[in-house]
Amino acid sequence: MHRLIQATSALLILMASQTAVCADDSKTTASYSLSYDSRFKDSHESPFVQKFYFKHTNSYKLNRDFSIAYTLKFEQERHGLLDYDSSMYTPEFTLDFNFKRKGKFKTFSFSDQVVNVINSTDVFNQYTNKTRYDMKFKTDGVLSYENSYKNLNISVAYGTPKVEKDPYEKTQQNTFMVQKTFASSIGYTYPVFNSGFNLHSAASYSKYPNMTTSNHTSKVESYAHFATALTYGKKDDKNYFALMHNKRNVTMAQMKDTDYYIHGTEFIYAHSFSDSIKFKTGYERFLIKNQEDMSSQVSVLPVEMLYNFNDQFKVWAQARFSFDDHFTDHKSFKTFNKEFTGYDENSYTIGSEYKF
């Protein structure tokens, strides 16, 4: 089914490109973005990290009420200076059919609907809430619909059966056979008097029922993810506040004692002293717990100072201080803490980014 969606979408965009030549009010726009990010970190991970980001967008406006656009994004991360490990994250390709007043259809490969809500607190160049360590997990063969009316925004999505890489395995050698997925999100924007700021609240829910690993060692009966957020202003405003909470429940079909719950709460505040200088701080709380009441939790205080030389080049310094730690002695939890969080230690980073 998802291959049929992809084939149909490819045919439609080909037809659109031909039609754009004939339409009187048609317009084609394209953009490219390539950036390089390097950083030194004082943590248990490799001290030197390099990242490459690429993004290409092409838009075809057929008439006043209909346009088609596609976006291709990918990033590569390298750990080490001379002898390094390299990992290429799954490319993200989206195809948008925008009907203006009637909403927008989106297909191909992109992040879960929950990501739209969780991204409200994604302002730091290095640190993020680790309850979403699978943010690079893209789903293929997905068809979604988005629409907005005045201050209300809604979106729904359906994912066809497919095989996905396991987002919880760092090497991603294992795969999940996903039967189907469902996702939805809703948001509302409240104008704040006449200040020019908006208060935005949003909630999202996604569910992955009946997933089986490729080696058949485990079967996930249900994977559900819920997130809600409250924001004030926009990320580029002088002052920006965001409060986000997300929760994931994983139910195993055969090994009930391994069922676990992951909770994360994150508050961030960003202040721009000028167009060049920005200060960011916040609070993060992470908790993972299973049915046997074994749990690990930690609170984290991230701080960042960023300086923009121009639109292309920026540098930053960051620190992450952990406190209120509690880590269980269970082997699987220890592995989880080490591989995915690193929250059991303070960490310091300096980095820079250049956009070509």
C-alpha cells in the first residue's frame, strides 16, 4: 500500500511540473541549504563531533489555490577527529499537496506527528530531552492531512505496513515489522492582548500496534506516545517560553515484566539580547520505569550562550548540570542510561556552525 502511495505521489509531482509550464499564474521556487557543525564535548562520548546537514526544497505553484512541494533532508554525524565512527541518519523526504483553503496532504517519509509538539522545546544546539532519543526515527509510506481554521490547527496521519529500523538500538541492525500506525495532533493559538505575542497550546498522540522484531525475539503489542506543550512567543522572538511534557507506554506481548514507561518534562526560556547574542536555559526531568517498579530518573539544567556573527556563521558554549539522580542497578537500565542519556554526568560543549 505504501508503495502505491509513493508511486501515485511521484506521478502527481511529474504532472505538476509539466502543468506548471503552462499555467499563467504558475511559479516555481527552489532552495538549498548545507551546513557543517563541529563541537568538542567533555563527556563519556567521543569528545569531537562533526555534523553535516543538507536540505533541498522545490515548490510548484500551479494556481492561486493549489501548489505542490517536495523536501529532502538528511544529516550525517561523525564521532572522533582522525579515527571516527560515522552514522548516516535516515533521509527524510516529504511531498506536500497544498490546497490552501482545503488543507494540505503530505506523504512519503517524515517524522511522527508527536514531533511537531515536542519540537517546541528544541532550542539548544546540543542537548534535548532524552525521552525523545528516537527523534531521527522516520516512518515511510505515511499519508497525513493538515488543516487550520482561524487559530485552530489539526492533523491526522495513517501509516501503511512496513519494516522500520529499531530506533532503540544504537547500531540499528535490528528492524521492526510495523503493521500500521495512527497519529493525530491539535493546536490552538491565543493572542496575548495587544502585545504581538501568541500563546500556543498543542497536544499529539500516536500509536504503533503489533510490531515484531526481525529476529522474532520480541513483539511489541502496543507502542503509544503522547505529548502536550504550551508556548509563548516564537523561537526567534526576543523572549520565548515553552513547557512540554511527553509520555510513552510500551507493552510487550510475551514478556509483560519488561513493559516500561518513559516520561519527560521540559521547560525552556530563550532571551535575545540583540540580533547576535542569545541566552538559553531550562529544566529537564527524565524518568523511565517498568512494571516491577524499577526506575531511573534524573533532573538536568542546560545553559547555552550563542553568538551569531552573521546569517551563515555562529558559535556557542553549553553546559549541562545533572542533579537529583536515581539510577537502578538493573543491567538493562544501566545500558539505557549510558547509551542514550548520559544524564548521570555533567557535560560541557563548545561548537560552531557554518551554513553554505
